Amino acid sequence: MKDYIEERVLEAAKYIIDYRATIRKTARVFGVSKSTIHKDITERLPKINPQVAKEAKQVLDVNKAERHIRGGKATKMKYKSMNV
């Protein structure tokens, strides 16, 4: 694996852990696609640093469990702003 990829993977993982960020938010910050971040965290990171991978996975699992709630809140806000 190339050095710049390893560096990006570790930085993305650190960002996810520090800010409890989602895949989408992390992708926007690093200027890459959601697919790239997902592959970085789920496939590449465990090979580079298994401990950090475990921590990042815990954050992503929480985000995944809460995503239906976030979507509902976003929809509620959208329609609330349309009626005002």
C-alpha cells in the first residue's frame, strides 16, 4: 500500500474517532468519496492498525444505529421550514 493511502486512512480514522463523524462527513472533509472512506476504514485500516480499526468501527456502528433517527429529524425540519 502506498504511503499517502496509509496516511489518509489513519487521518480519516482519527477524525472519525475524535469527532464521532459519519462516513459522509469524513468524506466531505477529506475530499474523497464515501466509498473510499468506507473501504479505508473497513478493509485497509484493520491491516494497518487493528486497535484503531476497532475504535473506529464502534463509532460507525453507533452512527449506523442512529441514522434512521437523524433522517427523521432532517425530514421533520425540512417540512417545518416549508410551512413557515
